[in-house]
Amino acid sequence: MKTRSFKSQSQVRMDSARLIQRGLRCDSNESMFMLRQLDYIKQQTYDIKYPELKARKLIPVSSEADPGAENIFYRQYDQSGIAKIISNYADDLPDADVAGREFSAAVKTLGASYKYSIQEMRAAIYGNVPLEQRKANAARRAVAQKETRIAFFGDTLTGLIGLFTAPNVTSVTIPATGSGTTTQWVNKTPDQILFDMNLVANTVVSVSLGIENPDTMLLPLAQYNYVASTARSDYSDKTILNYFLENNPYIKQVEWVNELKGAGATGSGAGPYDRMYAYRRSPEVLTLEIPSDFEQLELEKRNLVYKVPCIERLGGVLVYYPLAIAFGDGI
């Protein structure tokens, strides 16, 4: 019967040292190959994340206009005339009439492109990497970012209008009731914040004489987080946001929008104010005009490079009933 021998710890250490020395004598290719066998490449990729683009979510989209249109026109009519008490033989009955006005907005083209070389494509196929799709997604994101910027802020060079630059929208003065006579919510009590939220929402109703009832409120992210996580009072299990949504008769949804940070007028030595909005989110009130959505045109080959042009037709934001929108700066 054979007996099994065991190495001492010193012998094990000596054998390990010999293996290490032997490995060091491998040429560079052999060493790299051995090291590569110890690597593990995860199948999931961890791409850089970007903030959500919310313009299409918050502004109703209209694609009614033809992509070939250079301008979008819409008409608005108003009625006039008041009846009066007349005699049996009266011949001076007051006239009732209808007057119309026409408004227009230009349509512009947004453009971007992506490209790849023949070798890049071959390498992507070899490495099983969806190169073309990733580049197309980057171009789409570039167009969407510009679309969102115009949807909110407009474009002064082309005259496109955005939600934040729409004319005749009601501006509400936020009361300076915070500590140190400030308007910012971080310096206000929950009651004072609720007053501001109700003030902007209810102004839409009062200014329009009850014709317009807002259903959506927009807040900068910091203010949204504050009202969503701050208790209504020391004795309440509801947040400021919960209490507002349960008690305001008009607003059904409150959303945060990154673009509202610094979107207001410039304050005294404090930079641009943060802004809040209340409005009726309906295509009857406003639309984001996109006659032609993101489109990839025919592939172009230039020497060893393929290029794909991408376009979108955009007409900015049309506000048909500005009294259905109100905003307040300084929160």
C-alpha cells in the first residue's frame, strides 16, 4: 500500500517561487495571453446617463403641418356686440359681429449627422458591437436636446417661440414673505409655500374669468424635492406637495423641470430667478409643432467614411390661449 506524501509549507513556497520565475521568463505575448485569461468582460455596458428631456411630455405635440411648410398659420376669431332693449318700431338694432386675426410661426430644420469608417464597421462586426445604432442614438439625442431647448426657451435668431418666452402669458408676483423678506421657498414656511403655489394656479382662473382651469404645475427640481419631502406641519403625515394636490381644486399633476432653474428674470445681485408655471396642458392651449420627426437620410460615402445626415422640422411652441398659463419668478 502506497502512502501519500505531503509537502511542507516551505516546500510549497519554494514551488510557488519557481512558478513565478518561470512565468517571468515567458515572452510578452505569452504573458499577455496568460493574463488575458484572467479577465472577465461584462456583457452589460454602463453608458453615461443624461437628464430626461421632458418637452414632449409637458407640451402637446402637433404634427398636423406638412414637412414642406415654411410657415404655420392659425386664425383666432372674436365676437363683439351687445343687445339692448328696443321699442316695437325700433330700427337701430346694435350689430353683432365676428372679427378674425391671423398668427404665424416659422418652421425650421434641425440637423445633425453621424459617421463611421469602413475599419470601424469591420471592428464593430468582429467585436459584436452595435456601432451604427449607438451613433444613430447619439445623433437623435443631439437633435432632441436642441428641440427641447427651443421648446422651452425659443430661438431668438430664427424667431421660434418657446414656452418660457411666449408673449401675453400672465406673470404673477411672488410675495416676499420669507425670512429676511425673501421670495425663495427655502426661507419660507409650508403655509407660505402653499400660498405661493395656490396663488399662481388660481391666477389662471381669476384672470381668465373662470374660462381656464389649470391642471399642471411645473417646478424646478430643487423646489419639487423640497415640497415633496417636507412635512406640511410638525403634526401632519402629509408633505406640502400631498396637501396641495389634495386641496387645490384645479391642479392634478406637479412635475419637475430642470430648465426652470434660473429661467426667470434676473434678481438683484442673485442671478436669474427660479420659475414656476401653472397651465392647462391641452392642445387647445398650446402645441409643440413638429411637422417632421427625427429622420435619417440616405447614407453618403466619402472615401473610406460613411456619413448619415439626420434632420427634423420644428416650428417651436404655439400658444393659442396665453391666459391659460401663469408663472411666478423667485421661488
